[in-house]
Amino acid sequence: MEEGPVVAEVRYFAFYDELGFRVGQATRFRDLECRRSPDKESVVAYLRAGAPLVVVPGDLRDPAQGCASGVWGGGSILTDGGWAWPRIAAELVDRHDLAVPAAFLARMRGSFHASPALPR
């Protein structure tokens, strides 16, 4: 019997209950650490440059600002092939200095801050 293709393990970032996402255990935005990354601008650019995995039209509200601010298409899911995140993640890092996991930063830095092109 032939085995199916091996699927790479994907890690997740910024899937918070307040955004309507649940990946694994419950995570609340207000319980997370916010600290400015020394390469914040590169992190934000990398997050914005991810390849679309799922496209979701509509406005997704910023969980820290409530109804005051939203992100168009913020519920869309982007990826670099190793990590997946909602499109709003870039805005949360940019607006609120949301801390990014060290493993994510290592992957980003290993690709010289450029989201890799994924095969279609």
C-alpha cells in the first residue's frame, strides 16, 4: 500500500479567542505579553507578506481597541510554509507591540526577513 504525502508541521501565531479563532487551547489576547521587537518593522513586513492560505473578506476588529479599529480581511490566514497567522497579526504587532514567538523570529531571520515563495 502506498503512503500519502508527508504534510509539514505548521505552527500557529496570533489565533486568539477574541478574534473568533481557536487552535489548541484557549488563548486570550489580553493575557499575552506586549514588548517591542528590535526588528519590529521587519516582523510587520514579513507578516504582511505571507502567502494567502484562506481568504476571508470583511472587517475584523482589533481585540485591544474593540470597535474603534478594524482590519479589512483581518480574518484571512497567511503562511510562510512553517507558520500560519491571521492577517490581523501584522497590525497587532505594529499597533500594540505584540510579542512574537522566538521560534517564529528565528525562522524569519533565517530567511533574511523575506517570506519565502511557496509552490502553488
